[in-house]
Amino acid sequence: MASLLQDRLTTDQDLLLMQEGMPMRKVRSKSWKKLRYFRLQDDGMTVWHARQARGSAKPSFSISDVETIRNGHDSELLRSLTEELPLEQGFTVVFHGRRSNLDLVANSVEEAQIWMRGLHLLVDLVTSMDHQERLDQWLSDWFQRGDKNQDGKMSFQEVQRLLHLMNVEMDQEYAFSLFQAADTSQSGTLEGEEFVQFYKALTKRAEVQELFESFSADGQKLTLLEFLDFLREEQKERDCTSELALELIDRYEPSDSGKLRHVLSMDGFLSYLCSKDGDIFNPDCLPIYQDMTQPLNHYFICSSHNTYLVGDQLCGQSSVEGYIRALKRGCRCVEVDVWDGPSGEPVVYHGHTLTSRILFKDVVATVAQYAFQTSDYPVILSLETHCSWEQQQTMARHLTEILGEQLLSTTLDGVLPTQLPSPEELRRKILVKGKKLTLEEDLEYEEEEVEPELEGEHESELALESQFETEPEPEPQEQNLQIKDKKKKSKNILCPALSSLVIYLKSVSFRSFTHSKEHYHFYEISSFSETKAKRLIKEAGNEFVQHNTWQLSRVYPSGLRTDSSNYNPQELWNAGCQMVAMNMQTAGLEMDICDGHFRQNGGCGYVLKPDFLRDNQSSFHPERPISPFKAQTLLIQVISGQQLPKLNKTKEGSIVDPLVKVQIFGVRLDTARQETNYVENNGFNPYWGQTLCFRVLVPELAMLRFVVMDYDWKSRNDFIGQYTLPWTCMQQGYRHIHLLSKDGISLCPASIFVYICIQEDLEGDES
């Protein structure tokens, strides 16, 4: 792939022009538009910029950090500047994670097209790289960074300085002997390919060599039968056949002669261990592998809270970018808070706060464009409507006209069913969740996501919670009076045109599980604050589980989370709550758990609940799990780490002291954490060789999170990288865990090497 990239750099006309450089305006706001000269570097992997055509340049971005390129018409910022800058000459570079977009405006439409086509090509090339190609490219990036005078050569002193930046601490004499061996031209310097060979000699994996030799009769190769033994005995690939082993040899053995002889060399063995087949995440769980024909309420659904916010809940920016990011990461339920806006156009923002406002019709247009780019399964628009009758009519018109055929506006087949339709039946459909008029055209009042006032927040939260405590059922006559009284207090009456668009997801207030069972239908949905939901789990966990077998529940973060922090979604999933809404703009442990959970099943945003959370007679209680669940014991040997990144890449004097923390999240009795000792001054190839042991009662609900930390005896340990996955998607045996950043971006080639063993518990069931 690296050679393919180099080939394109010398033949593709767009890339050649990008390497010459072009002036473009970098736009940050309506008042910030600076002329900069952008140039694609010769490595084809980095773009640098300078203030002047021949001025000193500095890195702008790496191609590996780019998620996609959008044209000017899709840029919220550039659209606001149409009178000053032509949209056709603009484009947006969108980065992975939470890094802000880069909006650029070229001098002509042709130049904008050159950059858009060229960047798309480079992103496609990087995306299709395998592990070895990514490693080679990573080394090339570091070489470019260390080659200060850009002459394509590095002295031993330059190599030493660069390796220190790469987190490599080593014996100077040993490093110099390897340097001389790699210097085949005997020039006293290393050129690109010589540096790669030097690095590979430096990174020989003794623990992998030892494992290889334990299965190899001659220590030089694994025969087909020896490799098959390894796959069955150590990797627990019980059903592995000679055909599968042969397929893996063909896939990972680098030499043609090895493939012909059906043997695996040490390089091929390491390549297998570092691949998707050797990954801790079972590749069988990566595509859509679950039954998608069950009712919607039988699935966990990836859900977002206040989706329009890209910052905090009080002063943060509202942006359609929030919807784009959520939908592209597989989110299937997005929230829209709608209020009366100027000129008769409804606006979306966080009511009674200083958050900025965006047009409702822009939100709907964004959802229409991005709803099914990542997943074909249905998207739910959770509407919180605070508009007048007139602007509700405008909302209904925008939904109908903009979404068109995507909008589900009638029941499937025109018949009222007895259960919710399945994700499969609702493919590429957008459903509206909201209030709906009854047949008598009375209003149903949902437990709205009322936010506490800015002052006296704790009192407001308590008042909000007590407001929806279960009360005795009023007499019919009293109930009618209450409804009339509510109507008088209501500022806005629900518009029939908007009401008619709510088909399967009618919002209703929750009073008690008994009341829901007696008065509500399967197509009605209740919302719970996190505080209320957690209390219900403790007080009536089994009833909550049974409730969620026939009706959908949505849980949202407390109004006190003004900083857009998150709760742990696992507690709510344990009770079968389907839509556990997260502040997706905020990275951290809670979003790691959410991302890890929805990484399975094609990342489609729907995960089938375990059977005991789908059985309406279930006896499961998340606080007190009992038989027939069989406990399992997990043994994790944390063996070694590879190329762990430095926290401060530019600081030469620091090397990390890494330790590995393993966390289990599941039912409360299963939640646990253990960690290894730290390895002093080695982020390059630390060796731990420690075994951690966990006993888990309900593995079907368990999530594992591996975190690498930099030990600090003076203060709290610093985060280096993490990886989170469901227990049910974990492969046994010798596995690599490829680390992700706080934002969920690959830290390739950083990884940890582990051995996983799961044993059925012989002690019997836990009660």
C-alpha cells in the first residue's frame, strides 16, 4: 500500500498540484478569515501551512486524522458567509473524534475540486491499509518528523533524539550496533528504508518468539499441522479446520515460498497475531450477526441526549454538526428541542439557557442527509416541542416535505399491530417520538426533560423528581377535572398535523409499573431521568425488567449535568432500558462503554438484548441476579505492550511508566477492577507478565475495559489509551488489544498483548 501511495503521488495530477501548494482562506468564524498557503508534503500523509508562499511552514493536519471531506454547501459556517465567500469554492476537512472541523475556501472552484478529490483519494488509501502498512506509514511519519533538514537522512544522534520522542529508552551501545547493521550504504546515516529495518531489529518481540518456538519443531517455521494445533489449543478455535488454517497462512505469510509450502514464518505468525483474526474482538461479531426481526423494544438502541449541543448545557454551541457526528457513529435516536423562532421558523436550542440557536428545518435536512450513511436501521427523532400551534404546523410541514419517503407517517401495511415492528421492517425509515392526541383529542403529558433553574439546582432537581412520584389513581370524575385543569395551565395545544406524525412512539408520563400495564399500550414510551431510573432499579428492578420487555423506555442525564458529563449506561442496560441517552460530545469512561457496546453487530446502533431481558415472565433482578445464569471465571494474563504513545510528544525528557488497568462493568456484583504493577521508563516494549482473575455472574451483560495509564507517584495516573468491548465478543487465547484515544481514535501501532482464558464456574449458581 505504501508503494501504491508513492505511485499515486508521482502520477495523480491532483496530488502533484497539492504538493506544489495553493493559497486558501482558513475560516474560523464570521470575522476570522486568514489567507494561508497549504501544501501536501512529499510523504503524501501530512499537510503543512505557512503564512506566506515561501514562509516557514508548520504541520496543519495528518491524512490519518481525517474522517471525510465535505463541500461548502454542507458547511454550517461557510453557509453563514455566502455573501462574502462563494460556497462552490469552499470545503470542510472533518477529523476523527472531537477535533474541530477545518473550513477552507480556495481561490477558484477548480482549485477547491483539486483539494477535495485529492484528499478523498488519500483518505481512501489510508483507510484500506492493513496493520503492517499502517506500521510502515507510522514509521515514515516519525522519520519525516525527525529529519529536521528534510534531506532524507538521519545521523545516529538524530535517531537517538527521535527514538526518545517515540518513547524508546535503550542501551546506547546496543542501539549503535543495530544502527551500523542497518546502515547498509555505510554512509554513517540511515535513509528511509534503512531506518525501517533498524526499527524492526529494535522491536523484535522476545515473548512472541518464545511462543512461536514452543509450537515449532525446528524453531524456524510452523507447519500447517503445528499452526492448527496452536489455533485449537491456545486460541480456543475449537471448530478450526485445516482449510481455515491454510487460509490464514495465505493471508499472513509474507513469503511466496512459505505460502507454497503451507508454512508460517515468525514474521507471518506475528502478522497473524497483530491482525483482526488475532484481535481480542471476535471478527464474527463485527458484521451484523444478530436477529434483526424482533420488536424494537427487544434491542438496546444507541441514543443521544440534546444532540444539537457540541459543548456544555448552559452556554454551549448548538450545531447541526452534533447530529452529523452522532448519526455517523451509529446513533439511532437523536433529540430535538424545538422552540418558537423569528419569522415563523422554529428553532432548536436548550431552552432557558444561553446556548446558540439553529433552525429546525436545518436539523431535519441534516438528519435526512446523514440518517442512513452508517446504518440502514431506523432513526428515531425524539421531539421535545415547546412551540405555538402555528410553528408546530411549520414543524409538521418541514418533517413531511424534507424527509419525504424516509418519514414513517402510517403504520406498516396500514394495520395496527399487536407489537412494535422490527428494525428490519423499518429499514431506512425515520420515526417521530413525541406527544400525540388521543381519540378524544385530550392531551397526554409526558415526563418532559425539564431542566432545573440555574439557581437552586439541587432543590429544583428534587422537586422535579417528586413531581412524578406514584400517586393513588383518582376517581373518574376527579380525573376529568385534573385533565381540564392541566389544559388550562398548558401554554400550547398540540397541533393535529404534528400529532399525526407520531405513529409507534407516543410519549406518555410514567406513574407506576402497574399503571403502565393497566392503561398503556406497546406503542407508548416513557422517559425517565437518570435519578428516577436508578431508584426504580433499586426498588423494583424485576418490574422494570418486565416493563421493558413490552414497552420502550428512554433515560436521559440529570439536569444537574450542566457540563455535559455522562452517567454509566451499563446500570440502565442491566434493567433492559433500550434508549439510554448520552452526551456524545463528552469523551470519557461512560462513552467508552457506550462505544464499546455498540461496536458489535455492524455498528448499526441496535444490539439484541439477552433472552432474559426479552421474556415478559423474566425473574431477573439486576440488583440480585440468581440462577439459571452460569457464572464464569476470566483469567487475563497481561503480557506486554508495544509502542505506547508519549503524553507529550514534543517533550524529550520524559518516558512513560505504564501500567494496565482492567475493569469489568455489568450487574453490580460483577463490577470490579484490577491492575498490574507499573514498568519504569518503558513505553516502547514494557513487559508485565501478570495474571488477573475475575469471577462474573452475568457474562451476557458484562463489558471489559482495558486502560493503559502512566504511573505518577505524586498525583493521579495519566491516561494513555483504552479499549472497551462486550464480554460476548471477546476471543480467547493470545490476543492483541489495539488501543484507542480518549476520543475513540486508533493509536496505531500502540497495543497490549494478552492471554485470555474463560472457565465455566464449577461452584454452582449464585443466589
